[in-house]
Amino acid sequence: MSTLVLVRHGESQWNLENRFTGWVDVPLSEKGVSEAKKAGQRLKKENIHFDAAYTSNLQRAQNTLKYILEGIDQTNLPVIKNEALNERHYGDLQGLNKAETAAKFGDEQVKIWRRSYDSAPPKGESLKDTAARVLPYFDAHIVKDLKSGKNVIVAAHGNSLRAIVMHLDKLSKEQVLELNLGTGIPIIYQFDSQLKITSKRDLL
């Protein structure tokens, strides 16, 4: 048996301002800090001892993980950081809010970028591109840990985690477009010795 916990970072300052964030390294908002701490409180009740922790190169995910590890009294756990787990890169959309983006590129084009699997904004990544970056890293490192019976926590981003959930849940590219992950809500997967999923639940 092994356990994998996936957590999207708490609300960031640009989530609050409704801006495309991508790889811009913005901090958590006050609400985001609270969400991260609540995630730690929920996980503490689960009494999971983690053997490995992974996060992206961006502070909103790193700090979410920090607050969670403080909440579960596992601050000595080594944390592995890698840009492979970063958010989808939004290219020329980064920093723009939805109204500015629609004014610059048009409503229909923005909808295509946001709601298609393989259409990328200028100088940015599609969800397909994001998955092509995230999944090789996931398989090489995180799956390796799970296969050896380790319990793993990953604090990352909406789209990098959507790619992982799509892979684990065997979602189609149409199904994944309907998948929305809430900020600061842990998702717990449990696996048997053959790495088949035995249970999945959200800690709401």
C-alpha cells in the first residue's frame, strides 16, 4: 500500500485579481495562506506519514506545502522542487486579467485557449504541452517512490495536477477539460502493491 496526496496551492494574489499567472512567481493571498493551513489541519486527521514531498519552482506551491507540513508536524521532510511541476505557461497572457485578455485577443480566441486541450496561447503552453512536461517527471520520480511503498505529497498547480489526475484516472482530453481542482483541497489516492488505485477522495 502507498498513498499519494495532490494539493493545488492556496489562492494566489493573481488568482484573487483574476489574472493569468502561469510561471510568474506571485505569492499566496491572505485567503491562500488560510487555505493551505486548513489543508494541513485536514491532513493531520488522516495520520499519514509522508516519505517524500514534491513541489514546483514557484513560491505559491512551495509555501502551501510548507504550511501543510507545519500543520501535520512533518517539517523535517525533505522537499524536492522542480519546474516540471510548474503551472501551465500562459505566454503572452501572463499578467493580464480576463477583461484585458478579451480586449486584446477577442472573447472567442480566449475561450479556445482556456477550454481546449491542445491550443496554446502565443509563446505559451497548451494543457497537452503541460502534460508532456509533467508526466515524464511524475513517472520517473513520484511513481518510482509509490512503487517502493512510499507515501508522497505533491503541492503544485491547477494544470500540472490536472495532467496527473488525467493520467491516473484515465480521463479523455474532453473529460479533463471539465476537471476543476479547488485551491487548497487535498486529493488522496491509495494504491495496492501493483500500483492500482484502491480509493480516491477529496478532503473537503
